[in-house]
Amino acid sequence: MSTASMYHFTSKNTPETVDITSSPDNSPAKPNGMRTAALNMHATGPKRMLVKNFKPARKVDPRVFLDQTWKKIEEALETVFSQGKINFSLEELYRGVENLCRQGLAKEACDRLVSKSKAYITGTLKAKVKETVGRKDVDVLRATLQAWATWGAQMKYVDWIFCYLDRAYLLPRQESLRDISVDLFRSIIFEHSRLNPRIIDGACDLIAIDRTGEDLDTNLFSKTIRMFHEMQVYTKYFEPRMLELSQKYVLEWADTKSVEKSLPGYVKEARALMKDEIVRVEKFGLNGSTKRDLLTLLEDHLISRKESVLTNQDEIANMLEDNEVESIDLLYTLLERRKLGTKLRAAFMKWIDDTGTAIIFNEKEQENMVVELLYLKRKLDTIWKVSFHRDSELGHGLREAFEAFMNKTKKTSQTWNTDNSKPGEMIAKYVDTLLRGGAKAIPTQLNRKTHKPAAAEVEEDNEDVVVDEDTEVNSQLDQVLDLFRFVHGKAVFEAFYKKDLARRLLMGRSASADAERSMLSRLKTECGAGFTANLEQMFKDIELSREEMSSYKMILEERNQRQSLDLTVNILSASSWPTYPSVPVIIPPQIKSATDKFEKHYKAKHSGRKLDWKHALAHCQIKAKFPRGNKELVVSSFQAIVLLLFNGLKEDEHVDYDSLKAATGLPPPELNRTLQSLACAKLRPLTKHPKGRDINPTDTFTLNANFTDPKYRIKINTVQLKETAAENKETHERVAADRNYETQAAIVRILKARKRIAHADLVAETIKVTKSRGTLDVPGIKRNIDRLIEKDYLEREDDGMYSYIA
């Protein structure tokens, strides 16, 4: 069809030719068909000429114009719908539609367009989609997308042709060609009863394919979601069906994986599933409502419904045992999506209690108790910081669990059948080890030089670590003090710490005076001035002793009374220091002379004071001449007394046991330990005859002529530096006895304040008051109440109440 024929055609009613690019004129024509002109002439002035009806008018019926115009448009639409070659002028067709609209024929033109489009969609397009009904849902979806793409491409030409109608007629009515075209496709093809479920399920099948791990046709799925949005069927049709199938899939997945996988495996895969689902939503532009509802669905089935699985105590115990910091972090983060992170508290506390209790009552590893507790605490602190993100509720649980097992008591051989707290004793001994050995005494597993924190640990815990000895020791003391805070019965700690401190001060065994003062300051802050009063007095006694000795030596120099030996004496307040037994010993004359002279000086300066010499605590430095070289020996006073007996003897001259016993005056146990350290240890200034590790009354001793050592100054270890079983037992029994006295005193104070009180209230008040020093069990408190009744401090009335007897 030529372009000319589109513009000129013969009217059915008149032989005249109609131009569709111009509007018909219905005004009446002159009878003769000639134009008229009026000419007004004036004698003078300008002349004016008016011309009317210059263009010839043709009378055309609007219906005829509509039919003739639509015929050309319909032919163009046929070409577009058949996807033929475009051989018409879009501009001329646009002018034709514009003229129809100007003549009030827009509605008729619109109706004819809708009817034509509807017939095309119902026929050709729908038939192509229905061809795939016997195939898979994805194939039906693919055919629908093809039809939608075809319809979209064809609508571009329709929009160009009917652009004026769209703006002039449909827009004022709040309609548009776009909406009409979408409504037609949606109602005829998409909402077809047989096609609609297949199309939606086809889109859901693409998601199912992706969930199985197969490659998703991303292009196809993107076009599908775009089509759903353009047709405005996403929320009504796709979203509900997708969520329904997703719920079924997630439900089955959770039930299967929770049985097949371990807890860490389930958590890892559940998080991966949630991530994949959300990534798909965001990648393909699914609605925010879909993301919200899908996330809720996932959290319901993976977390809330599986709460019992996620908080299984045995599984969590295994994770804690293996120190799976990252896995625990994933578990906590997953639970926190539903604010269920604190549900881990019960399992967390149970594992801490079980593990800590096993450490406390492991009699074979008592020496390593504090090291294991510190390592456990460090591990749990890391888990709390990294895995639990410093959750306050779980932090409280950690401390409560530690406090619970640290104060468990059991009458065992380790506590000499008392109710004393073993951790209190072992903490005191560990502190003693640190303060004697310094950074070298820190176990490898606790040393920050070798300990590498978890990779995920918070930034402040990974800052550059200063590894000098003072910092290391102070860090360890802080950690030990953290354990100490959990201990209720601090009387046990105090007793052993006081005894060890006395040994360090008297024998000069402290590695650092600053560390000693620092620990004392920590204890004062933690327990109050009353707790450290005696400990502070011990330091003062040492300082005063130094000043006293300095003054004494200056007096001797002024009097030119030089001594043959350098005497140093520590004067101790008996009330502040541990009680030491007096061991009988015969002091050599030269030493006796020096001590007597100092005692005379001291009593003259401080009248009314009595000095009680504790020679068992003394130590000496003596110079010894051996055949293979001279040495300086650091020994205890008892060792020095024994060695001095060998002065002037020949190398092969024997001294029997009885002679040594008579010359020293030492009790057999002390003499045996002293001889064992001199003749049976690694360093042997003396030789025992016959050889052996045990000392017998029939043994004899000679000077070891072959004694030698690379060092000039040699320390001979003594049994005085090591606590004996008898001393340990005595300390425990004394603490147990003091606890009874303290309990009785607390009961009397309570009754003096309350006058009358019920039994249950009295027991509760007593436990509260004695908690810091060490609380007796309820039967123990009851026994002390009975003792006070016997001593007439209180009485039991007829109604069961206790009353104080003034």
C-alpha cells in the first residue's frame, strides 16, 4: 500500500477525495461554489479588503471520516501484530488519530483499538502460550515471558500512533494506553485459570532449582520478576505462593538438618541458607515485604522452632570443651536474631560448674589447680568477649558459675577433713610462686609472650603487649585477684598468704619489692584495711629491723667494736606474724656471742620487751675451703651449725650421727632433714657413709673432698623453704577452729542487736555475716548455736525463738 493511498481515498457518499490529515468542514457552501469578496473603496485614505471562505469547503460525514481513517490505522495494526515489515508513515497515522480526537471521535477510536488488541491477545498470543501447557511449569513461564516481550514491543508502535489519544482523551480520565495494554494481557493470559498457577509455579521452580545448588537462570528469573512488577501481580499472586513453598522447604530442611548435623554444622548451614535467601531477594529486586516475611519465616523455623536444639547442653558443652570460639559466635548471633542469646546461659553455666568442680576436686592435680583455673577463666573471658559479644546476662552467668564451684567444699585428705576452701590455699601458694620467681615462674600457657589471643578478639585485647617482667607479673596478679574475688572463705587464703609472705620477707626470697607492695595494695582495695593490717605490719617490722640494724652497726663502729661475723636480725611483732615453733639447738659460741651482744643492746634501748630467737628461720652465708676450690655457701642456720662441726677435721675423718646430734642439740627429725640436704641432695658438701637417701643413726659423715661447682656462690636447698604436710595440716586445722570462733562471735553480735530471733533467720544472718571469711554449713552453724547455749550466751525459748542473755 502506497503512502499516497493512505492520504487520499474516495468517499462512499461523494466522489470527492477525503484527506485524513485534515479535519472535515461541515459549514454550508455558496450555491455557485464561488468565493465571495467584499471590496470597500473610499475616496481618500487607506484601502481595506476582507477575504472570506478562501479555502473551498467540502461537506464530509464524521462517521465516514472515522471509518475511512480507522481502515488505514487497522491495516497498520495488522502489520504490527503480524510482526510484518513497517511500510506506513507513523506521522500520518498520528495526524489521523489527532483529527479523530478533535472531532469528538476519541471514544470510538479507543474502543476499536481495545477490541482489536483484545482479539489479537486472545488469539495469537494466548495460543503460543497454551502450546506449552503440556510441558514443565518453567516452559509455560518462558512462553509467557516471550509473549509479554512481544506484546511490549508491539505496544511501542501503538503508543506512537495513539499518542495524542493517550494524552488528550485517556489521561484526563486517569487512564493510559499502558494500563489498558497491561490489563488486557493480565486478564486474558496471566489470569487464565489454567495458565496462572503454571506461570507462578514456574517462577517458584526457578527458586527451588537455585536452592538445590543447581545453576539458576538469572536472566530468566530477572525478567520474570520484572514482568510481575510491570503487570502488578507480584503481591497478589507470586509473593504468597513463593512464601508458601518457602515455608514448606525451610520446615523440611530444618527438621532434616537438625537431625543429621551436629550443632555447629546446623548453625553454619542455617546461617548460609538465610544468607542465600536474602541475597537472592536483594539481587533480583524482590519487594521489601518479601524480604521481611521471608526473614520472619526463616527465623521462625530455623531458630524459634529449633530452640531446644540450639540450646542443647551436651552439644554446647562439646563446643566449649573444644574452645570453638567462632562456632559459638555463630550460634549466639543466630539466636540473637530472635533475642534468644541469653537462652545459652543455662548450658554455659552448667559446663563452667562441671569443669570447674572437676578442677577443684582433682586431688592428683592440686598443684596445677590455679593454673588450670586461670586458663579456664581466660578461655571463658575470650568466649564472652568474642562469641557472646559481651552480653551482660551471660557475663553475670559466667561469674555466678565461677563463684558457685569456687566455694564448693568437701572433706577430703587435701583439706585434712575440714570444710576449708582448697582454692583459697592454692591461690595463696600461686601468688607466692609468682612473687618468689617473678615472670620466670609464669606457666607457658598463661604467659602473654606465648599466648596468642583469638583472631576475632576485640581490638583493645590485641594491642601491642608490653612483655617486660613487671608488666607480666602485674598482669598475672590481676588475673589471680579475679579468681580471689570469687572465694568467700578468705580466711584460708589469708592464713597461707601470711605464712608465705613471712617466709619471703625473712629469707629475702621476693623477686620484686614493688610486686609485693602492689599485691598488698590490691588486697587492701579488695578486702579492706582490716584484712591487710597484719600484713602491713609485717612490712613495717622488716623496715624497722633494717633501721635498727643500721643504728646498731653505727654504734659498733663508733665504739670500734668490730664483729667477726656480719649479723642481721629481724625483730618481729609476735601478734602480726605467724606462730613458729621453737626448735632447740646449740648455737656455736661465736654466733651466740654476737646475738647476746645485740640482745643486750636492744633491751637497753627498748625496756620491757622480750626477744624470742627463732633459729629455725635463720639463714647464713659461709665461706668454705674445699680441696678443689673455695666456695661461698648459702645455707640455713641448722645447715651452717652442722657444717661448722667439720672445721679442722681431716678429709677422711668420719663424724658419726650421734656426735652430730649431741653437738647440735637438734631433734632427730630436724637433724635428719638437715643432713639429708647436705649429704643426699644434688649438691653435697658432705659425704654419707654408707651411701643412700635415708639418714640412719648408724651413718657417718665426712667432708666431700670432690665437691665442686662452676659457680662460686652456691645455694644449698633446705627443707625450710618447702611447706611440710604437718605445717599444712596445722594451718588448715587452725583456720577451721578460727571459723567456729568467728561463727560464734557473729551469732552473739546478731542476738545482741536483735534480742530475739527465729532459728531460720539466725542461720541466714550468720551465713550473710560470715560469708567473707568462710561460712560453715548449716549443721556447723547449729552446733555453734548449741555451744553458745551451753555457755549461757543465749537460750532457746518455748516457741523455738532464740533470745540473748545479757
